[in-house]
Amino acid sequence: MVSRFRMLLPAALAPVFCLFAHTACGAGPVGAFPPGSPAGKPVSAPAPYVPGRPNDAPPAPAPAPDTAPVPIIPPAFPAQEPGSTAAAGDNADPGRVNELMAESADPAARARALETLPLSENAERDIGRCVAGLGDPSPEVRDAAAKCAADAPPAHLFAYVMRTMAWGTPEKVRALDAALPRLAGPLDALLLETLNTELETPRHRRAAAYCLGRMGVVPAAQSLARHAWAPDPELAGTCARALGMLRWPGAYNDLVALMEHPDMAARMSSVRALAEMNTPPGWRTVADTAAGKTGQGARVRAEAVRLLGMLPVVEAIPALLDVMRADKSMAQPAARVLKEITGLNYGPDPEAWARELLLEPLPPRPPDPGGTSWEETEAEGSATSETSTPPSSGAKTPKGRRK
């Protein structure tokens, strides 16, 4: 009996010794203790399959024991709500995502919503065809395209305009730019709201400002004038330019105020807008700027001189000669403009130009400290012409040129 017990004892204890032996050697199931777990050490096991990594590549080093596991980031917009048993496509509502983005406090999210909502691919294509038709040479096609654009939902048309002006290809931008004057009306309120929203992205606010000016939306003049003083120089410059694009005489005071803007680009836009307005007060301010009477720098004064060349020749010549007499530093730029509009070259001497181009020299311009209205100046010129002998007939035809 004793001998039989001695024979069975080693066989009974063998599994225990084997277990201790395996534990001491670190052997065991691969998933018993995950690498990095405080309960055990990393085990030597075949490296898990990783797409893109060669099979014979050494396994990645195990993280330190105190390294926290990397959390799994859920998708931004899961296919279904947590706890929902519906299939992913049963209650899909892509418009809801855009609504949430449009209501977000993050300007970038709202900008993305503007670029995608509510315009589908088909709607974008259809509106693009309508816009392209507005530039067709055939009046019949243009009228049909205008009706097509008018029938489009304003939200769709607004989304197309904003996406194209802010991010479109040059070809699409040019086509839309040519069509903008015919799109005024349905988009006015949406564009004005975009411009006046301080949290809106600067790129979309600039696009809205440009469209308002290009479309000639006069009610936007006050907002454009206010934002022309915005801290953002790009937005301010675009609004100043858009204000001038309205070509509205009622914006004269706002444009004159912009002549004091600290940014030279805004001052340049102002003097150009005063010329494009094509009113007597506007041209008077341009002429005074060219003559150095508004305190502008050389570049703005030179631009004003160039703009005077846009006047009819019989008005441009006397105005440029006045500039040459009043500001010697602008004599050479004025002479270049005179050469361009007459084909002659008498240099920076105003009297040489006067002798050749006018029947009589212009009288010296009297001091004008208090300012004289454009109408009074024109009336004085008319009275002088009526009493002079012989009567002035404006600019002479240059020698060798046909009348």
C-alpha cells in the first residue's frame, strides 16, 4: 500500500510542478494579461496583424506599464443615435447635420454650412446654368435665364452666390460677376445680414459686401460705409470699394469721410468712387485732391490726376492745367495724361499746353479758402465765355488732326 502511494504521489504532483514551471518562464495564453497591464508583464507573442506593416517586421514596443489606454474616438456623426435600434439608413436626415452646423457658435462650422447648405449637386448645376444664361448675347435667352433665377428658391440662389464668390473657380466667378446686377432683389436681405453678422467669417462678409456693391443695392450704403472703417483691412477695403460701386450720389459725404481713412487703399477707393459717381461735387473733390488741397499723399494725388483724364477732353484739359499750376509736383503726371488724351507732348509747362490747345490762356485761379460750389464755378466760366472776344470754343483741334 505504501509503495503504491509512493508511485502515485509524483504523478499527482506533476501538474503542480508544471504550472510553477510555466509561471516562472512567463509562458501562458496570449490574452491572459494585456501588454501594459499592471497585473502582469508583456508577454512574448506573435505580433498582431497591422495593415501596411510587413509580416517580418519587429513588433511595436509595448507601452510603459503606467501608460493609459488610448480612447476610441467615435465618429463625428454616427450612423444612428446611441441606443437606437433602427438601421443606419432608415431615418437618415443629412439636412439636420447642416442645420446644427449653421446654428453652431463656431464661425468655421457656419462657414462650412454656408458652403454646403442647402445646395444639392443638382440645384447647383441648375442655378449655374441660369447664371450662365444671364450673360448670353441673345436677349431671349437672357430673359429666360432671369426668370429661371427668379424662380429659384432664394436660399438656394444665396448659397450658390456665396459658394461661388468665396471659393469658386475663376471661370465661375467671372460668369457670376457679370450676372450679379441682374440678381438684385431676392438676395439683398440675406447678403446684408451676412455682412452685418460680426461672428461671420471674414471671407463670406467680404463676398457679401462685394455682391451688394456690384448689384447696386443702395439700402446697403449705410452698412458698407460703417464697415469700411472695420479693423480688418481687407474687409474695410472691400466695403469701401463696394460703396463706390453703388455710384449713388447720396454716398458723397461717406466717401469724402473715407479720404481721412488711415489705410491708403481705402483712400484710393474713395477717390476712385468719387470719380465713378460722375457728379459735379465728386469731380470737384477729385480735382482738389489732385491739386493737393485735401492733404493726400503723392500716390493718391497721382491717382486723382489720372482720373481727371476720364473727363471729356474739353473738361479734362482745363482741369489738368489747373493742377499743373497749383501743384508743381503733379505737373509731370498731368503732362502724361494730357499726352494720352491729345497725342501731343509739351512737357510739364502749363502755359505751353494752354497756348497750343486753347484760344486764350486760362486766367489764374483765385484763392478759394471758403470753397465755391461746382455750379458757381461753371456759371462764372459761362459768363466769362460770353463776354470774351472772340468767344471760347473749348479745346482746339491739334495741328495736323482732323476735326
